[in-house]
Amino acid sequence: MSNIINENICPFCKSSNNCMVNSDNPCWCIEANVPNGLIDLLPSEYKGKACICSTCISDFNTDSDVFVERLLHLKG
């Protein structure tokens, strides 16, 4: 199993997070309001290494309980 973190993939949904960390422009997430509760759900190896996508941020903000339930279902 690989321990390489792909900074362009959302750690939750595994979709593109539109990260611009390697761009000359600042990443969109600098201006994003990412709830601490969502950050707390990240496995430690992802913290500070990959952006959470805007869809997952929005889904968590809409209904954190449903987001966590879906996340637990995906983990199996």
C-alpha cells in the first residue's frame, strides 16, 4: 500500500479538489471556511497535505451528520 498523498485529490471523496498549491496563484482553500469538525475527521496523514474539495465542505456544512454517515459507509 502506498503512503504517497496526492495533493490534487480530496481525502474524503477522492475527486479532484482543484488544488492550486503548485500554482503561481494562491489556492482557493485559503479563502474557504473549512469547519474544524471536518478537519478533525481527516486522517492525520492528510492534515496540511491535501485540500478538502468544495463539495465535501458544502456537504458537511449542509448536514454534518449525513456527511459522517456517508463517510463511515464508504470506509466499510
